[in-house]
Amino acid sequence: MTDSNHIDVVIVGAGHNGLVSAAYLSKSGLKVLLLEASNKVGGAATTSEFSEGFSVSECAHFLYSLHPTIVKDLQLADHGLSYAATDLETIALSSDGKHIRIAGSVIQGEDVTPSDIDNYRQFHAQMKRFAKVLATTFADRPPRLVNNDMKDKMSLLKLGWNARKMGKQEMQELLRIGAINIYDVLNENLDNQLLKGALSLEAVLGSHTGPRSPNTVLGLLYRRVGETFGFNGPAIPTGGMGNVSNAIASSATSLGATIRTGSRVERILIQEQKVAGVELDNGEIINCSRVISNADPKSTFSKLVGYPQLETGFSRRAANIRMKGNTAKLHLALDALPEFAGLNANDIGSRLVIAPDPDYVESAFNHAKYGEFSEHPIMEISIPSVHDTSLAPAGKHVLSAVVQYAPHNLKQGWSEANNEFKALLIDLLESYAPGLKKLIVDSELLSPADFESRFGTTAGHWHHGELALDQFLMLRPFPGMSQYTTPIGGLFLCGAGCHPGGNVMGLVGRNCANTLLEVGATSD
Amino acid sequence: MKKYDAIVIGAGHNGLTNAAYLAKAGLDVLVLEKNPYIGGATVSRELHEGWMYSNCSYVCSLLRPEISRDLNLPKFGLQVIPYVGGVTFKRDGDYFGNYDDHERQYREIARHSKRDANAYERYTADVTKQTRFIRPFLLRTPPDPTSFKPRDIQELLYLAKSFYNLGEKVLGDTLRFWTMSIGDFLDEYFETDVIKCHLAGSGIIGTALGVYSPGTAYVLLHHYMGEVDGSVGAWGFARGGMGSVAKALAGAFQSFGGEIRADAEVDRILATGGRTSGVVLANGDEIYADIVVSNLDPKRTFLDIMAEEDLPASVVKQARNFKIRGSSGKLNIALDGLPTFHGLPAKSPLMTGDMHFIDSLERMERAYDDWKNGTWSQDPYVDMLIPTQVDPTMAPTGKHMMSVFVQYAPPKLATGEWTDKDRDAFGKTVIDQIGTYSPNFKDLILHAEVRTPQDIEDEVGLTEGNIFQGELTFDQLLFNRPFPGYAQYRGPIKGMYMCSSGTHPGGGVMSAPGANAAREILMDLNHPSTVPEAYPDD
Amino acid sequence: MTDSEIPPLLLQTPFHSRVADACEINLWEDWKGYTTPAAYSNVELEYFAMRNSASIFDITPMTKYRITGTDGHAYLDRLVTRNLKKLDVGRVMYTAWCNDEGKVIDDGTIFHINDDTFILCSQERHLDWLEWSALGFDVKIEDVTEQIAALSFQGPTSCAILKKMDLEGVENLKPFDLHHYPFQQTELMVSRTGFTADLGYELWISPEHAENLWDALMKAGEDYNIKPVGSEALQIARVEAGFIQAGVEFVPAEQEVRVERSRSPYELGLGWLVHLKKSNFNGQQALKEEKLNGSRFRFTRLDVQGNKPAENSFIFNQQKKVVGMVTSAAWVPTAKRNIAFASLEMPWGKPGDELWAEIYYLRELKWARVLEKCTVLEEPIFDPERRHATPALDY
């Protein structure tokens, strides 16, 4: 094509996966146009100035599983990706000040016994081995089981082989705990309540599960996949998560992609079951025969495509995707660095966790089942300004906390409950960090309802669909639609609703781009 | 002292089935039972004069028809009568009934929602698909997925082929079904809470999970895969109570020359040099055999009646980690007459079926939260039946016996062990719930036996009172039951086997574990199998 | 609170008082929960009333949905395999509808009543599927089965009788036309449709006027040999007409349990109902693939030698290998043929194929077995001119 206006691929939504797709496709020589509704790139991986002078990662605030191949392929370091902190330790906060420090496989704390230390070392190593098996398929499309080709068969064989080569007993153990709940597995392996609480939180973060829900070991393994990607703990990108997105965007742009922000795609245009282009909310029409949607599968099919363009069985499966957003985000602008009882000032920049024991976490979850927010919530806290002074005015700080449980379908409605829940959270923080309240200059609570309106994800679900066994691998997002292609010719999905799922990993974007290139070679 | 060919510990239905098939092969078999009566949890007991209680298991469907016919159980007195009906009462005075006639059932669902009435057809078809998939595996030994032995590979291929034959989408649905919650599953079909509720019960009975816990859809399947006379999913009463099943199995066993000794509690399985040589009874008697089969659950088997030093450390750990949670209680009630229920027409055909008093999934889930908090459900899910409407043998004419299965009750309370006071309070909770819907119920009560999980454990020997001898969750099914590496009925020492519901395919009065274990034992003895193969599926 | 009566096992249609009076033989059956007659007096005479004069068959138990809303037309067009955009107000269309796999859920008729009102009439119930299909459409779907009483009024003298009832201009209704006529103090909807491949009408009325309609028909038909007919007579006429039936020729796709039990339109001889080129509809992608790659089965109408109905027969090929089975069979008295509908594995069932039916029949408590040669029929065996003639003939 010589037409300078010709576009090979339109990508709807500049979330990190959309950006990764754009970069890879541009790298392959395709002309890519990325359309983003908001006025900045990154989707949920963004940094926002929520109060004058105070900035914070809007959604996820740690990076722990960005795939190294992507970093390398897209030369993200050259495009501005740098870290204010890496391999952060986790401090499991205890109300009595006897916290536990978790650094990789090593734990330390006043009440920690030698057997705790030994048990955790073993447990950590086992989870890492299992995570490695799990990660086998992440960098490829999920294998089909029946109508499969050679690539699918190889992928399945690789998965089986990686499981088997751990040894007979280890494979048996993986098969056993694959579907089990984290609560039992923690009790089988560990004694320390505070440690188990912190691990419970890790297993359920971002999902509609409690530690006693079967399947939650998967949640833990899913996070631990990051360790096989070279992260020995969460990292804080300089400038917040927004800069990860900016780096990918810069890479994509340098490879030739065009990014237009402030351009909301109203619908995907379809003619004879094939993509014809997109229509923006201002009526502008962009013609194009290939579109990738970075939106979640449910909103892609219900809104951008429209169920009438699809068949009933397919629509039914899309409508039945389980996605109950449960996660909220608390942002505090602080006049000074808060003090946590019993916490060394050097440790305040660590990943701080409030989840005193697994039963506490489970009780917190109970409320979510009935459309109530937790009376005693769990929190994952970061004070990124400790590592990155650009986020707050000199001497001042921002506190960012991922909070559960805050169900999207709150009975009383979020507009009513936002302040109430925020006050409850601040009280909880105050109990661990006396005096914190007085330091608060400004605050913001983003409920799942806010996530939905801000980022467009259905029910404000962070992973674009529950990450559970029934929506995993070839079942993600649903049977019959798991390999990034859709029944609409030329329409692909690259959001976290597809395999391998959520977190800032970038692999969905990469897998989708690869699929498009394969399919594209044989179509039109 | 006489040496037997085989000793089976525990005269529950699986122990008796196992013993019967070994005896049928000509082995000299002794069954040892700690209680003065046989049957384990498959018993009928006269605990109130003139009334026979099925005081543990209470209805029959899962018993493999191949076994029932092969052992000629009808000849030994077993008669299973199908029952129909069933009703879930609503708080607003209405109810949802389960009629056996297709069209009356359609209209009953349609009374609540026409859409649901039609969706029920799709639900039935989809669940039947899953049922047909699982049934052929019941009388097969699960393969070891880590093994390279020809037999395991062959069985794995059989499994893989069964999967493959489903096709991509149905296979996907099957994998989803096995891993999702019954609540989520039902939400995909129905809009009416009471209908979901009526169906969801099968997903939690005997299970320490809530209706929204992943894995409970499979538990529902476990209750759907049985049959009465070829009618898959149907349930029936054993005439004379569930003890008739045990009695018939014992009759078959004895007809092959087998010997049963009651009041003979096993203290320990003898093991030397990595093989068993018999058992020691609680009274100190030693009885010898080269083969010892335990019908006790895996925890009791490996942690109580086997010495830690006789076992590989890994097995002890696996046994400790085995999930066997008490979550159910039981009331058995002698009634002076047939109770009436609010809103329900007198003599309604619905009353011969299972009755429930909880009308929303939220209430069911909250009942589970109580269990997690270490108390019995304050608003429990009960599965209540009055078999004497059909069975004339269990109570004096005109009087009735009521069986009330209660979900949930924890094995231990947050306050500590169950006390008599707690038991009374638990019984009162259940009786009050029923009383709310039945105006004359309380006045009709002549006698009530209230059984906590602790009582069930003490009397029957089921750890924590778990009715399935181990949770029926994915981590403990097929080649993971009771635990990986030991799913083929062989114990860790030579000559020692397992045949309880703690092995594949799990709990319910199915007799499949007992039969499957016998097949493996006979194989090890190079003896032709006496165990029937499953009927080919239609 | 519910009333404290045990609900009846079987319901009665609004015509029941008249049906019961006429049903001399007392041969009842359960049709979708309604008490309906298998026959009234003599199946043969009932059949010939249908073919020779006029017949009344109570079709109230048929499932009826009213679809309203601005997207009604688009909604139905996505639902079914035929191009529904061509269906004008006052017209009826026979069509099939499929699931995503391109397997037939059911076949039935769609009545375009007015701009945004349609009625869909079928053998099976589909509210679940219809509601799921409504995602993204502005439509309302109501089950109106119990709100509409209906009679199938078929036979050569049917038009003459309607004219006698003062349904002005009824003779001008073309096949698949529908029109509303004043009838007593109400409105009667008449469509020129039916299940017999003959001149005939279906009459739709509110239940409270059902008995009046019956009486009026019987009175007007006095001199025209009008007879109520039961399902057994209709069954013969259906086979003669060449019409398939849900639950007999195919398993409705959403109820399929076993693999390969459901059938695509192509596999049911309904390929003519599939308009692959129209805009998106359920099953389109799968049917396109099937069109390209071939079907698994072929629906054939067979003319079986001899006079023994080939009920439940296996069909053999020349090599005596089973290649399919019979789904419906009957000796048809007007066309004088022994007809069987069969579902055959591909590639069997082409015109000219040598096929054999294995027939078992009972004579004085003794079963006999014959192998009869079958001929694949290419043309309808019953298609009288009066079926198509407009204005309709008087007999």
C-alpha cells in the first residue's frame, strides 16, 4: 500500500497490553493506530495527580511480572523505563508491632521461629517451581484440546513435560493443590499466622475469593510467576506505573505506531461479519480491516461490537463471564512521612500488608458475598514517594493502598458509601500508624464503580474477568473463544480477559500480536 | 490361631462389598466391626420402640446396579423403592415443588418464572452430559498420571479419549463444570432464587463448602450420577431403612462363606518388614492374614490403626493433610402423625420427596459462614424426608419417621467440644426451623435423636463425622483420592489395601470403592476378577 | 400464598367441552400438558375428512410467543435462518432456527401481525433461548400460549365453510397470508397455513370465544362433512405432506445430550430455509462451513415397497450395511404410497441409491421380518392444485 492514510490495524484502548500489541505489530512493519478514550496512555497502568503536587499509580502500584522478553524486544529501558526501587521486601504488619519481614524466601521477625523460617524457605521454593510450570504456556496462545494443531499439541506436551520433570511427587502435589484453597495449603505448610495472612492476601488480591475458596492456590502461583520472570519482589517504576506505559508507548511510536488519546471508540464497524473500521464518539470513522480490542471481552462484545452482531450462544458465554470487581484503591496525600508502630523508618518504603491471619481475610471476604464492604478490610500499602521524590512535593508523601473487599455491586451504592468506606480505611491505617490522620492533606478512594467509569472495565474488575480455573488457559475468557480471535473476521482481543490474564505482564498484548500476524498472513 | 486369607476392617457397605467379592473368589475372609451391629453409616436402628431410623445415610441412588445385581442383593432382602416429589418452602408462605410429571413440573417452575421453566430443560441436558461423562469411571481404577506403566497409560488414554469425544466446547464446559461453584453454575441458567436453591442443595450436602465455593458443581454431579432401575439421577428408599443395604451385602458375603465378627474393634494393623501380617484387636487378640483391607477413612487408617514407624513419612504427611471435614448433622424423629405444611395442599405428592426450608442462595451461603465461624448454621439447609409415607415397615401404621439431614454443623465449636447443651440447642434450631413452616410438627414429636458430627464420629467412626470419608473436592478426586500415588487402593505396605469412600469414586452408598479395591487385590493375587464391569453406557 | 389444591396433572384447552363431547372413542393423550384426543371416532374417516372435505384440529398447545419492540424485525432476522426482512405485515413465514453450531433448535411459523408485533409459533418451548437472543435488542418476548386458542382447519371445503361464516374475502387469502376478521363480538385471526399440504387455515382467537368459534365452524360445516380430527389422523397427513416434526425427526439442539443427535437444516432437508448470504444469524458461520465441507447426514423421503409401514426401521445399503434409520413412516391413503422419512449417513440417500428397509410387523402375535426396497423420492407425493390456488376453491 502506498496510501499514507492506510492503516493496517486499529487498536482500541491504550492499556499496557494494547501498547505492547501496537509495538510488536509496528515492529513487524504494520501501520498501527492506537485509539485511547482518556487523555493519557496506559489504561489502568497510569499515574495520576490526584491532588495538586501529589501523584500516584492509579490502579496496580507494583510491577512484579512484566515479561523480560518484552522489556528487551521493545527496548523499554531506552524508552524511559527505570525503577525507583526493585525487589522490595514485604512487611506483614501486626497490630502489636511485631511485624514480619519477607524478603524472597527469607522471613524475619520477633515471633518468627527457626521452623517458620525453614518451612517458608521450602514453601517458597515449591511455589516457585510450580509457578514455573504454570508459566510454561504464558508466552504462547493457550492450547486447544480437541481441534488442535501441531503448535497446540507441542504446547500441551511442553506443559506436561515441565510438570513431570519436577519429579513424580512434585507433579502429584501440583495436581493436588492446583484446585485447592490457599487456606489449607498454608495450614499444611506453615504455622505463623501473620505470614499466612500476608500470603492469603497475595492469593486473593484482585479476585472475588477468600482464602478458603478452592482455586486460590492458583491466585498465589499466578503472582509468583513474576519470580520466574526475574522479579524477586515487587518493583516501583520511577514516575509510577504510568511511566511503564509511557515507555511502551514511546517504543511503539518510535517503531511507527500512531497513538491518539482523547479518542473514544464508540463502536467497531462490521460488514458481513468482518471488521470494516471503527467509529469514534464524535462520529469520525476510521476504515480498517483489522481491529484489536484492549477492552475486556464483555464490554467488547456487548458494547463495541454489540451482541446483535454475534450469535446467541456466543453472546450468552460472553455475558456469563464471571467478573465481580472487589478491589478498591485508597490514595492519601500526606504532609510528612507517617510512622507505623514497630516499623523501622528504613522499612517504610517496603510493601506493607494488613492481613493479620487467614481467618481475618476470609471474614473480610464474607461481606463481599452479600454486597457489603469489609468491616475489617485487607490492604496492600505502598508509600512510593519514599523511593521517588517526584511523586510529592519535597518532604511530603503519597500513600497508595490496594484494598479489599469492596464489591462492585454494593447494596447501598458506591456514591453513598465512598466516604464511609474511606473513613473506615483511614481508621484502620491509623490503628497501625498512629498520627497518620493528622498528616492527611487530601485523599481519594477509587471504588470498583470508579474503575468502571474511569477505565471502562466491566464491574471494575482488575483482571477483566476472574482468574480462576474455570476461566483459565483454554477456558479464558470462555470455551470456544480463547485464542485472541473472534467470530468477527479481523477482530482480535488483547486485554487481560484473555490468556494468560491480568497484571502488568504484557504477554496478552504480545500473544495477540503474534496471533494477528499468523492469521493475517493467511487472510485477506 | 487361624490365619485368614484376608481381613476387612469395618463392616460398612464398602467393607462388606469388598469382602463379598474376595469371598466370591474363594478367599477365606473375615470382616471385623467395632460396633455390635454391622453397616457402619448404612444402618437401620430401632432407637425408639416401634420406629426404625436410617440414622446416618437415608436415601439410596448411588449403589451400583451392576453390584446389586451381581451379588444378588434382592435375594438377601434389598428392595429399593423410588420416591418422587420434593419441595422448598419460601419465607413468604409460597413454595417450590418438584413434580415427577414433566409438564406439571414445567408449570410449577413457570409459576415462578416461565424463562426458568424452559431453562430447566437446558440445565437438565447439560448436567446429564456431565453425568454421562463421569458414570463410566465409577467402576474403574483411576490411572496414575505420573506413571509410565502400560496399564496407567492405557487408562489415561481412555480418560483422554472420553474427554476428546466431547468436542472442544463441551470439553471446555466440562472443565468449567468441574471447577466452578454450584451458585455460579445455576446463575447461568436461572433467575429465580428458590429454584436455584432447590437445586443447589445437592452441591453442598456433606461438604464443607458454600454454594459459591468453586468445586461445588461437581458435588452436585456426585448426587446426580446414581440411578434407580435405570432412571439416572433418581433416588429411592431402601425398604426397612438403609440397614437393608448392609444386611443384604452381609447376606451375600456370608453366602460365599465369609465370616463377620461384630464388637471387634481393631487396635492396629500388624506390619513387619514392609508387609502386613494381620491385625490386633482392642482386646489384645491377634488375627492373622496376608491381606488386610481398611474400610476406615484414610485419616483413621494411617494415623490411628497404623503405627507411624510402619509407614513412609510422606504417607503420614498426606494423611494429616487429607481433607475430611465434619459439616453435617442429623436428626431422626419419631412422629405421631404426618405433619402439614403452610401453603402445601394436604396429601401433596411433593411431601414424599426431599423437603427444604431455605429459599435463597444468600441464606445458604450464610449458613456456611456460620460453619466457618465454628457454630452450627442458625438458619440451616436441611434435607428432610418422611420415608414412612412410602415404606410401611419403619413405623407403626399411621405414625411416621422423619429423617432430617442438616448442613452445616462443625465438628468442633468455636467454644470447644460439643456439649449436651450444645446438642440440644442445635436440635432446637432445626426443630424450630421446621416448626416455622409446619404448624403441627412440634406437637407430633414423640422422640428425636440429635446427632452432631462429633456423635457421628464417636459412633460410626467417620473422622469429624464427614459422611463421604473425605471431602469431594477436585484435589481429592480420581487419581488424587485419597492422595496422589495411592489412588489404586493399595496401601504403602505390602498386603494392605483401602476400600473406603475415602478412595475413588468417593462417598455415598455406592459400593464402588469396595468393589474396585477387590478387583485390585485379586489382580495382585493373580486371581481372575470377580467384580462386574460397568454396564455399557447408553 | 398459593391455593391449596394439588395442581392438575393435565390441563384442558379452551375447546375442551366441545372436544370431549365429540371424542366418542375416549382415546386421550398428553400433548404438552394438555388432554388432547388421539382420535375422535375412526382414524381413517378423520383422515379422509382432512383430505376430502374439512377437519378441525385443536392446536392450542402449540407454543406461541408474542414479540414486540422496535427491534422485533431485526431480532427475529438474527434468530432464524431465513431472510425475514422479506416478511411483510400480514404475512406468515415458515422457518427454522439454529444454535451457534448450526443445529436446528426448532422449526415453526412467524406471523407478522403489525409493524412491531410478531408471533412465533412452534412445537417446543424456547423462552430461554429467545431471551438470551434478545441481548442487545430492544424487544419484549411474552409467552402467549395460554392467551390464544387455536384451531387448524384443513381440507378442500375449508374455504367454503369460512365463507359461509361471513368471513368476507377469505378466499383471497394467498398461502401464508394472514388477516383479522370480525367474529361475533371479537376478532378472529385467520392465516392460510397448516400442516397438511392442502388447502387449509389456522384460526386464532381469544380463549373465551373458543367454544363459539368451534360451534360456528361445526354449524357452517354441517353440509360439508366437517369433522374434528385427532393426532393419529394428522400424523398420516403430515407424513404424506412431507413435513418434519421436532422431537421426531430431530432432537432440539439445546436439549441434545449425546454427541451427534441434533441435526442441521441441511441434514433435515431444510436447506431451502437457509439464506447464508443474509446478515448475521444464529448458526451462520457453522452452516457456511457445513455448506463448504459437507454434512454428516441426509434427510430422505423414501417410497418403501410393499404396504408395511417401516416404523423404527434400520436402512441398509447394497452391501447390507446399516446407513441410517427411519424417523417417521406411514401408508398414505391419498397418494397410495408407503412412505418413510429417514436420516441417512452421508453419502447415502442420493436419488437412485439402492436402499433397503428392515421392517418388523406383527400378525396374530407372530413377528415377521421383511427387507423392502426403498426409492428416494425427489418430488412431493401430495401437492394438489387447490393448495396453491388463489382465490381458494370451494372444494
